[in-house]
Amino acid sequence: MFNGSRTSIRSRSRLNFSQPELNNGQRRHKPDHWILIYTLVLLVVGLVLIYSISPALADTTGTSANYFIFKQLLAVGLALVAFLITAKIPLSKWRKNYKWLMAAAILATLVAIALPVNPNYPAHRWVRFAGLSFESVEMLIFAILIWFAHFLALRIKNGSIKSFAKTVKPILAALLIIGGVVAIIQSDLGSTGVIIAMMGVMVFVAGMPMKRIAIVASLVVGLGVVAILAFPYRMARLETFLHPSANCQSTGYQACQALIAVGSGGATGLGLGSDVQAYGYLPEADNDSIFAIYAEKFGFIGSVILLAVFASLFWRIAKVAEGAPDDFSRLIVIGVLTWISTETLINIGAMIGLLPLKGITLPFISYGGTSVVFFAAAVGLVYQISRYTSHVSSRSIEHLSRRAGINDYSSHGRRIGGAYNSDLSGRS
């Protein structure tokens, strides 16, 4: 996924390529339309699935047959608007106003905590109003993405990425706050894991020394163990994951029914019109368990095709990261890639029994407006950045640099498939 031959604009900026430049001096070209195409394909797959199981969902929930598909159509419409907004508004403005975005996300989180919970979902994760719901953690992840990319890019620029006081301590403080609010108060360990994974990969790519990363990782692992041991229901989930067949009538019910749905699909699936597990057998059939429903309908072959679409989207995003024009935009793309791929891995892994159930949605496909909207918004940022990527190979840059008498054509950070000609000497 990360193979390639791109290099940073940090070295290219010292050469004269005689091309028109836009957006604060960055050369503009056509965006990577494949990113939009793959995103639309996944959104359509989600709509088809929700439409096909709408009668089953209506039968089990007592709603109209069109209730779920209409709400998902609304979510997809809002997602496309979000995509256009983030793809259009210059990245510099997102960076400049990150504090307002973080303030809005924090406010939404506080409102979700303050509001009474739904008896069916006893966790302070949603802001509910007039029949609509908004999951605050999705906005929080998006805001953290912008803030953390700015934070790390600034540390790279002033040479303090290795500093314990200026870099590691603020990161530790942020992780403690996120863990306390999201994992403990909101009881959302899955989303906490996604945030930590996103921040962890961004820190690694930014070039923080491995000893510093090890310190942060040790603390995170320790707190994660405490967060599991301190809550009986999390221990029950872990026990269910280790011995799924022993608890099929109690804590392991969803995991067992998911495996039944996946296995029922066989090689080619039961077809769109054949619903079994969605009729009340598989919990969260429209949301967390949507991949199991997909596998039941389209079988092993269809599942491989879906995984190929996801992998293709991830590959295109990785190519944008390779040629990103500056540290901030590169870290944004890496963060988006980690965010979406981690949620995809957790969701599918849980449905096939490789990971514990964590209540994580399948990006672009699961029912639910908040996640669809913010995934689309994140991809919109990548789509915008793809307009300013370099298409000059690392070898060409090295050759041109030497001809121009430039010996230092390296950039900050670790090399990710050609994104960097990294200078990691002296790391400890």
C-alpha cells in the first residue's frame, strides 16, 4: 500500500520547475478522481444494503418500510455536501480555525454527556433532538485530526518534535483527557482505540524518536488494560472473544450470529432478496453488523470485491500522502488513512471473529448519519490535497538536486512509500 517513489515538497521547493502555482504557492493540477469514485461506490453499496434489509428492520422495529432507507439517503446527501465543503475550503483555513473546530467538538461532547441516555443505548454518546441523533465522538475525531496535524507540523517546523516537554507531555495530557472522557465517561473504548491509532501513526510519520513513542505506547497499553479490567462488561466481551461458542446464548450472541451470517453466504451469497439474520437474529444488522449482512447476501466472492474496493481507496489515499506538498497536509492524509482503515479493520475483524466486538461502524456503509458525514468530510480533505501533490519521482529530484548543486534534498519525518527521503540519523 505504501510503495511508491514520491518525495517531499520541502526539497522540490528549492528547484525551479517553471509551473503555475496556486494556493499559497503550491502547484495545482487535477485531483485524484478515483478517491471520489471509490467513496461513491461504497456509499452506494451502503444504500443498497440498507434498502434490501429495510423490510426486515421495519418488521423488527415497528417502523415503516421506507424509514431506514430515507434516513440513509438523507445521510448520504449530507455526506456529499460535507465532502464538497472540505474539498473546497482551502486547507489553510481549516488549520487557521482548528481551535473553533475543537471548541465545537468539545461542546458537542459535553452536551452528549449532560443529556439523559436512551434506555436502548445506555451511554452518553449521542445528542438527540427532534427525532434526530448526532454522535459527538465522530466530530471529535475529525477535530483531533486537524488539531494534531497542526500540532505536529508546528513541532517539525521549529525542531521540537523530539522534545519531551514540548511534544511528548502535551500528547500524554491529550491522551489522558481523551481516554477519561471517551473511554470512561462515554463508555466508547472502540472509538478511543481509533483515536489512539490515528494519533500514533501520525506521530510516527512526523519523526518522533522511537524511545519517546515507546513511552507513550507503554502508558496507553497500561491504561487500556485498566479500562478493560475495571469494567465487567468489557471483561465479558474479552471472554466471549476468546471462547465465542461457549456464550452463544448470552454475551456471545452477536458474535455467534455474525459468524452464522458470514458462513451462510457461502461462495456467492444468498442474494439481495434473501434476508435471514436481519429479521431480529443479528443485533445491529444495519450498523455494527452490516458486513455480516453483506457477506450473507454476496458471499465470499462479494466480500473479496468489497475488500478490494476498500484497499483501492486506501492505496489512492496513500499515494496522496506520498506526494503531499507539506508536513501539515501529509499528516492530515496519514490521519485520514489511519482513521478509515482502522475502523474498517475493527468492524470486519469483529464480524469474522478475529477481533472482539467494539461497536465500530463500517465506513460509508453502515447505517448512521454522523459517521457517514464525517468520513466523507475527511475524504474531502484528502481530495483537496490531491490537487497539489507532486508527480516527480525521488530519483528525478535527487538527480536535479545534484545538478543544481544541492546536496541536502531530504525532509523531516519517516519515509512512507517515498513520501520522505528521511534523515533519521542521530535518533535515540
